Amino acid sequence: MAEKKTPPPNNNRQFAVWGLIILLMLIVFTVAQSGASRPAPGETFTFSDFRERVEASEVQSAKIDIPGGVVTGKLRNGEDYSVNVPPVSADPAGEILDGSGVPYEYAEKTEPSVLANILLSLLPLLIIIGLFFLVFRNMQGGGRGGAMSFGKSKAKLLTENTKRVTFEDVAGVESAKEDLKEVVEFLKDPSKFTRLGARIPTGALLVGPPGTGKTLLARAVAGEAGVPFFTISGSDFVEMFVGVGASRVREMFAEARKHAPCIIFIDEIDAVGRHRGVGTSGGHEEREQTLNQLLVEMDGFEGQEGVIIVAATNRPDVLDKALLRPGRFDRQIEVPYPDIQGREKILEVHMRGKPMAADIDVKYIARGTPGFSGADLANLVNEAALLSARRNKLKITMREFEDARDKVMMGAERRTLAMSDEEKAMTAYHEAGHAIVGLNMEGSLPIHKATIIPRGRALGMVQYLPERDQISQSRQEMIARMAMAMGGRAAEELHFGYDKVTSGASSDIEQVTRIATAMVTEWGLSDEIGPIAYKDTDQQSFHPGIGRGSAISPETAKLIESEIKRFVTEAHDKAREILTDKKDDWIALAEALLEYETLSGDEIKALLDDGTKPKRPDLSGGKRPTVSPVPTTKSSKGPKTIGGPSEA
């Protein structure tokens, strides 16, 4: 679907304003010209020359214009002349002419017309009115139709004329599409339901994280049904003046009835549909009046025949209960992150029309992008296309998708970052520690890549690639994740000594503490605490020493802290144990990272199984960084691992 090219708003009022301004300018110009004297023809004399010529009898006639301050006439030789005299009440020129007997006359006195006097007197008032009108119009936002249409709806009307969006263009949300197909059938054939006494839901609320395709789903419903589609944001209703939002709601529904059957889509409805009673004045009062009007229009005394409201939000918890009751938004449709099959279909949609190489494996790309939304996948395909264009390729290859995924998930490479040999060595042993612990822990994820090339804020990372989407995790998997995360810190301690440990493991420690806290206070995985939830409803997590007021005793809080510390300490000790037992593998992997900078999962496996090294050139130029001495001053941006479900 494409946006309908509606006719431009009525500009008559705007033309009238500009006409008034031009008229005022003409009046000012006319009045200014009426008081100015016109230049006289012929030769111009000074007043002293004029006196001498009169006394010499060279002047034949004269015409005196006292208000204009000029004397004109003819000389005896037939030439015209003019003399500028001061416009005073006295007449010095007449006295000179009387004394010499030269005939003369006075110019007729011209008075301003009545119309000019009226316009001149009204000019200040007209200017003030015009300025007030312009300021008032601008204060109201200059919206459609000007100052007299402040309460007009800002909803945009889309039609199915061009670029029609259908369910074929929406992938990865099959369950949501099934729920919305009933709405499409009702819009196509309402009698199919009404003859049985059925009533289609008045509103459908699409709930899901940002970028999952809620707006696209709403447009697909209108495209499938072939009906008009009004779209508006929740923030477009609320203004600083009370009553404007309610007026816009009424106007929007009135316009929708004219196009029924149709769909009204309200994006980010939580901007106007929040719980009432939060405030009693100002913006809160305006928002509540707007919400009340929306509730009335959706389920008032007059039914909205053929008008279906579809709204989207990622904060359903803040919506008013009256908005979610049956008869209004009585159907909530979840639009979650797509699973691996959904991601595969979304990638195929965004790959349409793009030249793809034969080595593209859509399933492999979908497997390596857990937690990606539809918008993230569209960005991934676009980044791959941009990389291919920069590399002067005719087709998009798998390498571009790999590099694009690393860029989206971990940030762009920072090869220009100046790192000393000691810092590179520290990073290599840190990341090798993560990898070795992960390879020797039951329940750990397969390693996809290890690198010491700085990306984003990290100096290096180990990336894990899950074989499937994980909805939940077992206790074994959580313990493995904590041990993998502590592998970097343990590696620094074992190889460089406790006094040389850097701040590079800060994010790893934070991650392990978060997992341990959730295991103890939320998931009931502590034998000492038992299956009891101590999650703070306000803080969304347990914080040592805070708790939930009197709900947690000091003894219980101390026990929780002790259990969290035990989980973290055991993960650290397990990592040290594995690195001690697998010291040869750990050192070999670290040396390979120093030589090749990046190793894939298959290359790491071959290196550790039989010592096979990658068949690539030595990027270090034959100069391997020395491990010691280790500098005493380190950058605060130490080695970090990637985030997400494969974090370690």
C-alpha cells in the first residue's frame, strides 16, 4: 500500500493573509508618495539666482507651490525653470515677484482623499490584527487548515492503490497472522458473521518488542481486505491545550465512518492510553480526556460499524484496564521475536530482488542470529549489500553476511587502534581462556569464532553459536555459562599473575553475578535458599542489603549474598581448574590467536585435535608479541565477550 495523495489543504485563508500584507504595503507606499513633491521640469535655480533673474527682468511667469516648496514657470527666452524654496507659511518668492511686477499664481492646495485618511488611520490597527493572526496560527502548529482546524485529526489515509502489502510480505509471525485472518474475512464479508449473530472484535492490540513487524502486520490486514487504512501515532492526539486530543479522536472516527469498512491503526498507543488518575492537571488532564473520548468512540452508544481499530505497543502493562476490556481492545495478539524458521523466512523476504551468490546458506544465517527482530534482519541484509558494494562485488556472498553479522552484533572492527604487544598478548590469553573453558564444560554452546581484533568497546571476544533457539536453560547450562565467562579472568591470573590482572573482565564478572543472582532469587536453583522467589518488584532484581523492606530479614539477605558469592566463586574455581589441566591447549590457542588474530570454530577444533594450523598468511609479519614483561598500566577497555544468549 502507498499513501494516498490527498488534495492540498484550502489555502484561501493563507492567500488572504498575504493579500492583506501586500495591501498594507501599497497603502504605505501611496501615502508616502502623496506627500512627496514631483520633480519640476527645466533648469533649476537657487533662490539667490532666482532673485537676480527676477530683478534682471528675465522671468516671464511663475507658479508658487507653498506646501511643495517649489516655484516653477517660464523665462523670457521660453525655457522652463524651477526653484526650491522652504515650505513655510511666509511667501518670500511672492514678495520678490510683486516687487518686479512679474505675473504669478499659486498652485491649488490638494487635500488627502477621505479613503486615504481612513486607511491611514486604520493602518496601525490592521497591522496589529495581521500580526496577531499570524502568531496565533503559528502557536497552534500551523496544522492542516490553519488556525481554524486546530482540532483536526492528523491521521493519514493509506489506500491499496500501489505497493500493496499482504501477508506474503510478512514472515516470521505466523501465529499473529492466523489471529488477524479473521479480521480480514470480516472486512471482506461481514454478513458471514452477522447472520449468525457474531460480533467481530472491535479492536486488536498488537503486543511485542520493537522491530518485530507490528505496523507491517496492520498494513497487511488492510492490504488483504482491500480497505482504507488510517494510521496515526498515539502522541499525535496529545497537545498542551485541554480538549484538543478529544476533538481529534472524534474527527478521526467521523472520517473513518465515511470510508467504512476501514481500519484505524494507532501506533504506540501507550502514549495516550496509560492508566488514568496519575495527575489532575496539565498534560495529564489532556491525556485523560483524550483517552475517555477514545473509550467512548470504541464502545459508546453508537456502534462503529465496519470500523476496526488496530493498535500497537511494547508496553501493555501501562495501558488502562478499561481500554483492554471486552468490547474495546478485547483481542491481544503477541508479536514476539521470530524463531529460527521465522528468521529464515524473513531473510528470504528481504533477499528478494538482490543478487545472491551460490554459497548463501539462509538456514545457517538464521541459526547465527538468535534474538534478531525483523528490523534487525532487514538491517543485516542491507549491511551485507553495502559491504559487497564497497568491495566491488557483483553478488552478495556468505563472507559479507558473516562480516555484517559481526558488525551488527559486536561493532565495527577497529584495526587502527594502537595496542602494545603486551596488550595483544593479554587479550589473546584472555580470549583463549574463554574458549578452552567453554570447550571442556558440559552444557556449553559450540564456539563459532574467537578473535583479538578490537570491535566496538571490546579488545577481543569469543562468539558462541547455539544450535537451536533456547526458550529456557537448565542448571547445567547456567553453570557452564558462568564458568566460561570467568575463563578470561582465570587465564589472566594463571599466566600473568594476580598482580597483573586487568579490568578487562569487568563485563564477565557483571554477567556472572547477574546469572547467579537470578538463580538464587528468581529461579529457585539454590539448595540453601530453596524454591522461593525473592525478586524485588520495584528494582526488578535482588540487591544485597536492599531487599523488599520487611519481606526479607537481615539473616535471609545475608544468606542470599552468601549463595550468590558461592556460585560466582565456584565458577571461577572451575575455570582455573580447567585451564590448569588443559594448559597446553590453552597456550597453543593463545599463540594461534596472536598469529592469525581470528580463528573459526572449525579451525580451533582442528588445532586442538591434531595441531593443524590454518592455511593463512602470518599477519604478525613473523614478529610475535612478547608475553613479558607485562605493563603495569592498562587501558580500562579490556577484553570483553559478546552479549546476547551466546555470551561467555
